[in-house]
Amino acid sequence: MNIVFCLFQYFPFGGLQRDFLKIAQLCCERGHHVCVLTKSWHGEKAKDLEIAEMPVKALSNHAQAEQFSRLVAARLERLSHDVVVGFNKMPGLDVYFAADPCYQFRVKEAKSVFYRLTPRYRSLLALERSVFDPAQNTEILLLSPSEKDKYIASYHTPDHRFHLLPPGISETCFRKNGSDQNRALLRQSLNLREEDLFLLMVGSAFHTKGVDRTIRALSSLPDFMKHRCCLYIIGKGQSGRLIALAKKLGVADRVNFLGGRNDVPKFLQAADLLVHPARTENTGTVLVEAMAAGLPVLTTANCGYAFHVKSAQAGVVLDEPFDQNSLNRVLSDVLSQPDLAQFRQNGLAYTRDNDVTSLHQKAVEIIEKVAARRTAS
């Protein structure tokens, strides 16, 4: 089969980008030809993919998205293909990988009526409607069950077009024999004592992930606890303002930005608590990765995968709307109580007994079925 993947941009450390690459490469392994249409590709190019970069010239994000969708439509007219898979919302998709939350629902909840008069709103709404409108035939690979209700409420999308996928964490995240030794070695390399508390954050887009919230919570801890804590942030983003915030709050020596890394599982197995107070998060794969590594989780309820943490009793999920004082208090409580060991065991048991790895396999199977159906018709 000839499969076209449409992705606005690729960079190595984004969650959406990692899912895209795994699905695309799995399609290649199953004998399909994969062509990738993208605005830009940063990092090493996968040799088994045909990659076509189509730079856009528009200045604003929404105008770039519009222009990219038009370029994709023009290229598709010249390409031989059996199925078109999109990782961003745009017209002409046979399959959409729904890694982003429902834009219309979020706007109605958080924006004023005046925002809905802006070109940005009209543009992004039209792109989303081109996928979810009942008149469309796009099949939707859904990552978060809570988002399904939002899309149906916003667009009346038929239920049968949604396909809920399990999480897709890597086997490397699971705690194995030797994990304790790796934990000790990594902590030693970071000059952490056994009694130190290793707080970890993972994810690009630092504002969205709530890095500032965690820094404020860290600064609020009692002195005896604060001096035992070290916060490490893995991911790609602008850290200047956050470093300034840490200095202002007197915890700059407790906060460390490590950039994007390929050895995240080692950190998950070495840390004492994953802190993930995201402002918005369609899934939050790192929550399940942490559970598989035996790492307790502190997160917010608006993360799509927070329900796994709650079901497993593998940490604490903060209710929405977010309150900084609640995060401050809960962080202190979690670090001062003996619950961490039980959270650790609960997470390990849950990820052992539930399917948390087959997202990419299931996605490819659905793409193949849609392609076969489109070809037959």
C-alpha cells in the first residue's frame, strides 16, 4: 500500500512526533511505502521514509497551518496513494491521529466571545471541522476517552468513526532486573545522596507542562524538605524565564534543565516523583511510562491519561480548576508520607496487568483496514 503521512513539523523529542515515527516505521516494516509531507524536519531523517519538506511562508501559526493544508492538498493530487493519515487537523484526511484536544470545546470553556471573532479562531475551527464534521468520512484514532465526548458535543461526529487506542509506551520503560543498580548509578552521576528527593518533569513546551507551577511548589516546601529536593526537567523549550523565576524564589540551585534526551527511562527509574501539573494535555504518555518504571505520579485531572494514575492509585491527581496552593500542599504531603512506596507498587502492578504498549500496532491495523476499504470502493 502507498500511505501518505501529513505532519506539520517533526522534531525528535515531541510526544506526537515520536508516535508518528513509530507508526510510520511500523508501516514500512509491514511492507508499505510511506511518504511523509511536512513543513519542516529537524533531526536525523529516517532512511525507510520518503520525506518531502514543504516550507510555508506565512507568519502566524494559524496562517501557516492553512497554507500547509493547501500545499498538502496540491501534492496529494499528484501522488499515488491508498490512504492519507494526518497528525494535524486538515482537510482530505482518511485517518486522523487525534493527539490534540478539541479546540472548539476548549475555546468555549476558556476564551471570551471576542476571541471567536479573530482570524485565528475562524481558521483553526475550519481545520478542525474539516475532520470532525458529520459530513466527513475521516476515521479518528482517539487517545483520550474524555476527548471523544467533547468532539461529539462540539460537532455531532458519529460515534462509529472513533477508534480508542491503548497507550503506547516503550518496553524500555518497564522496571527490570538491574533497575536498582541503574538508579544508583544515575543518582550518583547527578551527585544525589540516597536521602535526597529527586523530582522529575518530562516534556517539551514548558509552559503547557506547568514547569512554572512545579518551581513555585518546590519553593513553598518547608526548608528542611526543600533542601533535600532537586528538580530535573527533560525536554525542549524556552527556559530563560523559568530560570529567572527559580532565582527569584530562591530555588535556582534546586532546578536543573537537561534539554531533550534519549535516555528518559533511566531517569524515570531513578527519580522519586514525577510531577506533571500540565495546563492542558490530551494524553500525557509519560504518566503511564512513569507507572511502568515504578515512579509515583503527581498530575492534574485535565491530562487524558490521568485516569490511569487514579485507577491504579499510583499517585495523586489534582482536581480542576487548578489551584497553586493545592499543588503546594499536596507536594509537601506526598513527599513527607510513606505513600510513595505503595504508589510505586500500584503503578507496577497496573502496567503489568493492562495493555499499555500496543498503541502503534493498533493504529497501523486500523490504517490498513481503512486503506483496504478505500481501495475496494
